[in-house]
Amino acid sequence: MTDPVSWLLIEPGWKVLGPGGKKVGKVSQVLGDEPSGIFHGLVVDGDEILADRIATIHEGEIHLAS
């Protein structure tokens, strides 16, 4: 696995994985304010996932906390 990366690098199409490693979906939109550096969360296949549910971000995939 690659080193963790900043939320600023997340792109649409990245895989989102649940706590057990099961694929939840793909990123369709990143919710955040780049100028202030505040990350709010993601839209994944039409569902909003708030930032506090995200455990780690690696190039190409996001892992959710349980």
C-alpha cells in the first residue's frame, strides 16, 4: 500500500472501501474548501460521506472507519 496522501489529491473515480475492505463505491465529488484547507467529505455514488468517517486516504483509494 502506498503512503497516505492529502485530501487535496482525491479525484473522481477513486475507490472507496469500507472497514472490512469491501468496495463501497467510487468518488464522484470532493466536498471541501481548498483555500481554507477544510475537508468536509465526499460524494460516493450519490451518497455523502462526511470527513469524520474517513480513516485513511491513499493514492487511488479511500478507506472508511468503522
